[in-house]
Amino acid sequence: MAGCLNHKTTSKMQKPHKLTFALVAAAALAVTGSLTSARAGDEKDVISDVMKTYHKAPKGTDPVCKKALDGKASAEELKKLVAAYKSLTDTKPPKGDAAGWKEKTTKLYEAAQSLEKGEAGASAKYNAAVDCKGCHSVYKAD
């Protein structure tokens, strides 16, 4: 029975795994927590939160969307950007056609996924999908 582990050894080996699992679970909740709670509330808040978080930045710094376009966003920023755009696909627009909104936000989400995966042509695909004026003129509330 040399291959079997006694209870003490198994217990000691599981503790680091439990801690690792707890840390990974906490990180996952932190990444998606704000988007999930926003989804439960007003859909306009989801849209506003995504725009403020990923399309605006303090003066002198680039917003995440620009960093993503320029290839300067970190893997973590891209992961969060993809999750944020996914949340947009699940919302209804403040005004305008819901089907058109779904189409535009899905293109944005898929383009961000392409960036995250490092696919060829992803930057051009993302640049075409990030059409601020085209979206705001149709869907942004007055």
C-alpha cells in the first residue's frame, strides 16, 4: 500500500488546494460582481457603468477601449472588457430597436473576444465595432 496516502498527508495536501480554490473563487466574484449586481438593477445603469469604466478615463490616461485597440491592454483588462460587453448584449437599449441593439452589442462583444484571443485582424474588427456615434445617435437616451 505504498501508493496510498494516510489521512494526515491527505489533509495537509488539501489545505493549499482549498485556499487556492477560495482565492480563485473570490477573484472571479470580484471580476463579475459589479456587472451582475448592475444587471439586477436598471439596465441603463449597466450601459452607463460599462461606458464609464471602459470607454472613459481620467485626463492624461487612455481608456481601456483605446488601450485594447492599440494592443496595450493587459490580459486582465481584456477579460473584464469582454465580460462588460457581454453584459451589454443582455440589456435592452434606452431607446431604439432592440434587435439592432443586440446585433451591435454582439459584434462589439465578439470583436473584444477576438482581441482577447489575439486573433489576426482583431484590431480592425474591434475598431469597426466600436462605433460610438453610430450607437449613441440611435440608442442613447436623450
